[in-house]
Amino acid sequence: LNKNVPIFVCTMAYPTVPCPLHIFEPCYRLMIRRCMETGTKQFGMCISDPVKGFADYGCILEIRNVEFFADGRSVVDSIGKRRFKVIQ
């Protein structure tokens, strides 16, 4: 997890602060499912950047609970763990 972290480009997240998310886009639905299946239960959150696509720094979020709906959407209960820097 320290080298290849999936990044969710959405909003600002902070360590120790809960971050509830409503997931409906197919790419992020897949990301959450993979985080749960692999057991890491973690992903990076960055804000968007008009030039690069997303910011150089973000926050690692840990998934505490996921509620999956029949139509593929989900509600994710996550909390900020620590900051990180995007290297590549």
C-alpha cells in the first residue's frame, strides 16, 4: 500500500476526521470493491487540480464500513489516517 495507492479525486480529507462518501461512478465503485476484496481497506483522497488532474498531496482514508446497494452504488464510512505525497 505504500507504493501503489488508488486515488479518489473528490474532496479535501484530513487525518482523524470522518469522511462519509456516496459512491456511484463506475471507476470508484470498482476501486472501493477492490479495496475491500484485497483487505487493505485504504485509498488516497486528493482534491482536483485543473492542470495535473489532482493535487500533489492527499490523505489516506481507511474504510470503516461499506453499505452496498442493489443498483451498484454504495455509502462508504471512512476516516482520515495520514497525509501522503503523490510521487508518480
